[in-house]
Amino acid sequence: MPKLPAVRIDIVSDIMCPWCIIGYKKLEHAMLKMKHTAEFEIVWQPFELNPDMPFEGEHLGEHLRDKYGSTKAQSIKSRQQIIEIGKTLGFEFRFNENSRIFNSFLAHQLLHWAKSYNKQTVLKLALFDLYFTQQQNPSELLLLLDVAEKVGLDRNKAKEILETQHYAKAVRDDQSFWAENDVQAVPAFIFNKQYLLSGAQEPQILQDVIETIIKEQTQ
């Protein structure tokens, strides 16, 4: 059986961003349709929506008001829209009146480390679940260690790399690289280090891009 064409997809995202999990679920749908057409490699790249966010975070509604000028009614409507989209994609958002937004830098360090063990995607999805579904603080060390252990990573090693900030510089360097390469918003999908697609695109659009890449590889 001939080897399938390889398609690498770098996904620049933040676990604080609802459109990032929505965008991934749509990509997942496109990849499922093309599972006999291409071999996919997903690499998660770091982006912080709020790099200066304190550990305790901020009330989500107040944060959206201060950052974007959103009224309470607009915030509620936007979150309800996200909840409904999530339902259609099989992901549960449990926003409530006390929802908060947090710092994600430690989570990005954990994700960077998980790459070596081919555990990035399963960890990323568990972190999205921790934040959006369980409404927990993903900058809390013990919660991160629980998630790491749950997806099959070594808890003690995870504790060591987070407490020593072992991958802090590597994550900052990655963030700088993508910022210098015109990624200013998330999610952003980079196909085979050539094609940049921004936003939570529909599965058919993602499929069209993948098909274009495959045609180029097989010509």
C-alpha cells in the first residue's frame, strides 16, 4: 500500500480562547473525512491572549468589558452562541456568571514538554476541558499535574519542569517566532509551514486547503 502524503499542521492557540477549541474540532472533522487521503501531524504552538494576567485571573465578563468594551448583554449573547456551536461539535462549554479568565503560561510550558512524548493533542484537549467544561484554573500547579498524569505523562517530571520553569524561555521564543511571522490572532493554522489560515474555519475550507497541499505534493 503506497504511503499517504504527509500534512503537518501547526496550530497557534491559547487554551483561554473558545474559538481555538472550536477551530480544532472543525479541523478534526476535516481530518476524519480525509483519513484515507493524508497522514496528519499536529503540532501545538503557544499564544497568550493575556500574558500579564495574574494567577487568580479576572472575572470573564469584566475582562471582556474592559478589553473590548463589551456590555453584559453582549457578553452573555456571545457566550451563548459559543455554547451552541460547541454542542454541534461535541464540546461542552459551561460558562456561568462567575466564569473567570486565567493566565496560561504554565499550561503552554507543559504542552511544550508533552511534544517529546507525542502527547500534545491529548493534553491540549484535556486542558480545554479543564478550563471550559470544568471551569477550573489551568494556571494552578496541582490541577496541571492532575491533567498531565491523567493523559499518561509523568507527574513528578511535570512538577519538576513547571517548578523550575524549564521550558519558559523555549515557550517565549516560540511565541516571538509566530508573532514575527504575522500571527497576531488565534486560532491560526499553518499547513506544511507554507499556508496560513486564520480563525475557526469551516471543515470544507480546511479540507480544500489540505487537498491543494496534497495535489502539490503528488504532482
